[in-house]
Amino acid sequence: MGVDRVMLNLQDRFIFDSVAARLQVAKLIREHQPKWIFATTDCGVHPDHKAIRDITDGAIFYSRPPKWEEIPGGEILADSQPWEIERLFFYY
């Protein structure tokens, strides 16, 4: 597929949706500018899967607006350009 694997500093079994996690993923979206994103559904028994779906949904939104340098805590996105994906796919 021509992709590289990137690991965030999130602990398996203890992943939860947070603004910090959303911003980390939004930064990756802005850096790599994907057309499509594949994410897990929130079904199943593993709580990380629901958290990853929520983080991904939030990150896709966070990757779109400009002017993050004006938002306290938004510095991580200040030096990148907004990006909007074409399609979000869910799998399980």
C-alpha cells in the first residue's frame, strides 16, 4: 500500500480519547495528507477500539480548521496546513 507504520506514545489496553491524542493524530493527518483513512469500529470487547475510533473522528475534524496557533494547546498544529480527507472507512 505504500504506507509506513507510525506508533504513538499510547499504552495498549489503556488508550482513551483525549484532546492530546486527537491532536497527535491530527498532526499526522496534516503531515501525510491521506485521501482515505481506515479506522476500527467501536464494536467488540476491546475498549481501545472504541477509543481509537473516537480519537480518529476527533482528529479528522481537528485536521481541518486553520489558526491553531490562536488556540491554547493547539501549538502542535500551528506549523502545518489544514487537510481534509476524502473518505473515512470503518472495519472490524
